[in-house]
Amino acid sequence: MSNKIINYKVQPGGKFTGDITVPGDKSISHRSIMLGSLADGITKVSGFLEGDDAIATLNAFKAMGVKIEGPINGEVSIHGVGMQGLQKPAADIYLGNSGTSMRLMSGLLSGQDFDVTLTGDKSLSGRPMKRVTDPLARMGAKIDTADGKAPLRIHGGNTLHAIQYDMPIASAQVKSCLLLAGMYAQGKTTITEPGITRDHTERMLQAFQYPVEVDANKVSLEGGHRLKACELHVPGDISSAAFFMVGASIAKDSALLLKNVGINPTRTGVIDILKLMNGDITIVKEYQRGGEVVADILVRSAELKGINIPAHLVPLAIDEFPVLFVAAACAEGQTVLTGAKELRVKESDRIQVMVDGLLTLGIDAKPTEDGIIIQGGQLTSGTVHSHDDHRIAMAFAMAGLRAEGEIIIEDCANVATSFPGFIEMAAKAGLSIAAETQS
């Protein structure tokens, strides 16, 4: 994790052409380390995301006695220790900015026989954890928090019992946390979602030959089974590809091919929303690999139109909304988002932070309790603050393609959590962007 201050300077104009391959999917990379560490045998992973968040997960399992080789050019070998083979770490486990690591590991570690404390950076320490610790307590877990937030002190040696849990919010992290705890619980754990969320955990459990039942919005598994090592390929992260989808849509005379992008049907909300906005997006080639749907995606310039974003697409695009707000700023007419209160408790309050930045850049944007109203217009120039949020920083970088003048984005170091090499790839595609580093 870097302590340096990194600001982006983006010059106006440009177009996106050629082809790029974005880094590996962050969600899948996290899960490959977690399940590979608990499996019997050696799991081989290719395409692993070498970003700070995924590396935090990798280092956490190394600290608990798992031998992990790599990553070298995205390749990782995990020498699984089995379901009961993790060891008590010598110190607290620091997870940096990674909410996925903390929430999923809280479930997995609730079933161990040792105590462990999970800590994070300032941003992660402000994010709500009761959404996982409360249902875990119902299963018999013992977790101390700081007023519902990190650090999490997880007490080992407790017997976990299966529960039937109706999730109050649609959250893949909560669902996955409880499934991982359910592997250690007595009985059958069943989770019912209020809306469909990403299903990488269910798919990967099946790849590791752990029986899991999926019935519409219900997921169930029984405790006590084993995980069998396998080979995994991590496709490109659609959340990272989303920045370039929007960039190619809003920049004039653009045609950009995004290769090897994961298009898991629980993650394609960004494509669906851009198409509803009159986006020109074509799936050039689609195939199955490692239990996930993968595709090459061609995106061309389009005259975007403002829309009311359908409620059923909100959980399928929850991480992509910062850059979709930039698309809305460049669209003709008004775009309205509701039902997205979850955006207020991400790495930043993504609704308010994006409103503040869009207003600075001359766009009429209004926050609501659970969403935003954006009137399309002309992006101007100015200095915006990312609030150390990687997706905010990259979203405003794309705004430069349609801005009248220079955009300066402050505090962009955390882009490394999900998209190492973003500056280089954006410049290769056609964005005029540079980073300035301060000690």
C-alpha cells in the first residue's frame, strides 16, 4: 500500500481506438485465494489481479500458513491446507482498503479454532460490518467490532449452526460471507436475496466440487464437505472494462475492442444500462472458461440519451455507477437513479462525491437519499477530489474525453487497489492523462 499522494491531470479531448485487455476480475481473484487455500491439493490460477486488494487477501492467507507461489504475470499456485488447516497468524491481519477481503474472511474465519483480528485503512475502517457480523452471530460466531465497524476481532473455537437468512439488502459480499461460514456450520444454510447479485462464489464452489444449490434467488449449502483443488482462469474485470466502455461511448470517432472480459450475467448491468442509453456495444465473441462467461466487446461512439435506470439493473451495476454518472453527464436529457443507497457506504459516499465533482465540472447534478438526478450538459474543467476512491478517480479521468479544459483529480493512489497500470492503458487507448506524485 502506497502512502504517496498521486494526482491525475487529464487534458481535454481524444478518442479511444484499438484493442485493450483489462486486468483480471477482482471478485474472482479474491475468491480463488480463499477457496484455493482451503482446498485439498494445489490450485493453479491464471489471470490473477495483481492489485492491492487482491494481494491483501493473498498475504492474509500466507500469514495463516498457506504456501502461495506468485503472482508472476498473473499466475498463482496455492498449496491448499484443507478445511481445517489454517494456522493462527502471528499478528493482526491488515487488509488495506479491501471490503471484500474483510467481509468474506469474517465468515470463513468464524469457523476456525483460533482468534484473529482483521484491520484495514481509514476508509475500510469506516465501512459498515454489522451486515455480516449480525447474521454470523446468529450462526454462533463471536465477533467484536468497533461500533459495528473494523477492526473485527473474531474469536475461534465456536460451533457454527446453519441458518435460513433473508438478506435485507442485495449484497454479494454478505451472501458470500454466509456461504463461507456455512461450510463450517452444522446443517444446511439457506440465503434468500431480495435481488440478484453477483454469483462468483457459487460458481467457484462448484469448480472446487463443493455441493451448492441455487434456486432462483435462494442459495443453499451444507457444512462438512471438502474442496478439491482445480485450475482457474480469471477473466478481465467488467468493472474495470466499464471505464473504457463509457470512454469509447462518449468520445467522438471511437471504436475500442475490449478483449477477454468476464460477462457473468450477474455483472452485466453496465452493458444493459449503456444500451438503454443508446450505447453502441457489440459482443464480438462469447465463450465459457473456468465456469464463467467471457467475451470480446466492441464499443463505438454513440449519442447517449438520458434514462430512468430500471430498478432490476441497480444491483447488477452497483460498482459501475460512478462512470455511468459520467455517461449521464454527456447524455442528452435527464438520467435518474433510485434504489442505490448502497452507493453511500462504498469506499466513499459515491453519490455525494460524484455530485460534488460533476457540479465542479459544470453539470447539473442533484443527490437524493438513494440515488441521483443528472441533467446532461457540457463538461467544463476544474479540480475534483476522489476521496481516495479508485472508481471515482477513474470515472473523472474518463470525463476528460468530453471536457472543455483540463481536469485535475486529487488523491488517486487507491486506483492501484483494483487497476494497476490504469494510466498506461488509458493513454494507450487515447486519453491524454498523466500522474503527478507527491511524497
